[in-house]
Amino acid sequence: MKKSHISIPVPSSKFQKVVCAACEETLVVYSHASSLVTCNFCGNTITEPTGSKANMRGKIVGTAE
């Protein structure tokens, strides 16, 4: 028995490419990061955790696929 009226859930979280504001390096960060994420090159803070989506301190370039 097929249940075509039931939709498949789509996740709202994804991996994003973020450019560091200080050194212009591109990093891949989870959109709902639960810990503080720092840049591997300069040590600048990239994301800060909140209750749901993380605050991004850099520019979001796109999603990582």
C-alpha cells in the first residue's frame, strides 16, 4: 500500500562554506554548530553557538555538497 500523500521530511541544517573575515580563507562549517568554531589559519572566531542556528561571523559563500 503506497502512501503518496505523506511527504518526506527535509532537513533544515546543512554544511556551509564560510569565508573568514580576517584572513579570507574558506572553511566548511555546520549551520547548527553546538560549539565555538575558530579559523584554522588565524584563530579568529567563525561561529558562535546559540539554541538553534549558529551565529556566523564570516561571509557565507554557499553550501558544501
